[in-house]
Amino acid sequence: SLMWTIIREVIFTVTATYTLGIALGWGLVGIWTGLALGRTLASILNFAFARYTIRKVRAKFGT
């Protein structure tokens, strides 16, 4: 859980917010869009990782 929080906040959210808000010059709209986009991308990655982990556990224990 801590790993995903760090990935979500530092890697995805900060990067998307900086890129859209500052680097591309979108201002506040870019900052809010970056927050939403970063968290959405991190959620998709988290969902895929959870499905992979659950499948691996099911295969190992045969449930």
C-alpha cells in the first residue's frame, strides 16, 4: 500500500501536474488535469498489478 501511494503521488501525479501545469503552460487547468490524469493512470496500474498478484496466488494455492 505504501509502495502504491509513493508511486501514485510522486511519480504519476507530480509528473503529470508539472508537465501539464508548468511545462506546457496550462496553469491551474493543467494542474487539476494533471492531478486527475496522474491518479487515473496510477489506479489503472494498481488494478493491473492486483489482478496479476491475485492470479499468481490462486495458481499457487489452487483456489
